[in-house]
Amino acid sequence: MFKSSKKFVLLIMITITVFLAGCGASNTSNSTTDSSSKSESTKNTAYPLKLKDSTNTEITIQSEPKKVVSLSPNVTETIYALNKQNILVGRTDFCTYPTQASKIPAVGTITDPSVEKIVELKPDVVIASNLTKPDILKKLQQLNIKVLTISKNESFENTYNNIENIGKIVNANKKAYSIVSNMKEKVKVVQEKVRGKSTPTVYYVVSYGTSGDFTAGKDTFVGKMIEMAGGKNAASDVTGWNYSLEKLVEKNPDILICSNKFNSKNGIKSTKGYKDLDAVKKNKLFEIDEDIISRQGPRLADGLEALAKIIHPEAF
């Protein structure tokens, strides 16, 4: 995603030596292009706004929305980050950040929200995730309610795109551009800090015990974030979220990370198999706010930094 500074410096030196005059023209051109791109990205939204959502459905929003229902925590967080919370009239039971969001009327779960409650709120647009049941979204569309679905693809780039698209919908492009730019800068700084360092094996505990053992496999976003933060995902030998205690004991990872909720850390310390791992014995079991690494919203770069600080505290 980011060019290495060494290659960039080398390119500049060659350009200066061979094409001094051209370099000036090229730099001016690049500066103009970047400035033009920023200017275009921060313009007020022109309505009617036509765009395609993650289901490849074309949506037309006739005018700036005055009432929005969010069916995903990352959407709710984004609307608050964009300073557009005054237009948020509905949210799911799981939209718990920021704390002020709890004052917004709840319409049910992410997957199965109440159509009746949403209709009562008379929203101009409903912004859902691909976790919401398709038949729910179809019912809303049949009732002439504008519905836009954003995906939770496993990438930072998709998170940036979602923030920018929500910014476009609610006419907050300048703020969206600022949020994404700051996120990209933080990601860049974090990756520079951990570059070239050793890669301890890291196991992220999603669930453990009688209900089964679950972690972040190699194809999950959390699994990829562990790698970005300078670790080696101990569960890189599986896809999805299922794992076995036998495999975990065999891997005996250097670091364990768990949620800071539900008393997870103390539970792990007393659970068969887990309590005998070197990471637990050597106090290498750490807690993290799972919301900042799983919701894929404006706090995602903070989540990457939090992971990196656990894996490579010496770099910070």
C-alpha cells in the first residue's frame, strides 16, 4: 500500500541527476494532481446522488438525507465521526459507540432488525451491512425506503471506501477525507515502527472452553491485522474461525490476545489447556478492546496500533 522510503529517495535522486528540468515539471504535475484529487474529494455532494452499493444495486438519493437509520455499528460510529449524528434516528442494539448512541432509538439486531420500527422512523435512507438478512432489506425496498448496503470486506481499503461513501451520502466529504487521511497516516507510522522486527507468534482468543475454541484464521481481517502489526498469526494454518485446543497447545504461541470484556483474561488463566501455555505462564496474555479491531470503522487504525503495541511494545 505504501512505497518504501528507500525506493522513493532513489527514484528522486535518479530523476534529479538525469532529468533535472523534467523533475521540476513532474513534481509540479504530481502536486497539481494531488491537490486536484483532494479538492474533488472534499466538494459538497451534488444531489441527486447515484451510486452502487456492495450488492451492485444502483441507488439514487434525491436530496441530502435528514433522517438516517444505521443497521451496523461501524456505520453508526462513522456517522458520529462525521459529526452528522443529528440526522441519526435509528440504530441497532449493538451500536454502542460512542456512548451517546444509546440515546438513539434501537430497531433490533444487525441481522434481523424490526421492519415496523424502521418504517415508524420514516428514514430518508437506511444504511445496512451485508450481515442484515436480504429479505429484511427487500421488505424495506418494497415499502419505498431507500436502502444502501455496505460490505465488511476484509481490508483496510474497503473500510476507507465505506467511510468515504457514507460521507458522500450525508454530505460530509471534507470530514470523511480527513478521517481517512489520518487513518492512512497512522497505519503508515505503525508499519514503519514494526518493520524489520522479529515476528512472534500470536493467537487471538475469540472463544474458548465448552462452547469450542475459536480464533482468527488466515483469511479473517483480525488475522491479517496481526501480520500488519508485526506478528505471525499462530492460526495461519486454518481459514475461518474454528480451531482446536490440541492444535493450540501444539503451537504454544508466544503471545495470547483476548477481549477486555466478559472477564476473558481470568477465564483463560484457569481453563484447561490454556493455563499451561507458555504465554499464560510468562504473562504474555493481553487484553484488547475487540470493537476497535472487529468493527472496521473510523477506529480501525487505532486497533492496529493497539495490536502493534502489544506485539512490539519496544517500538513505541
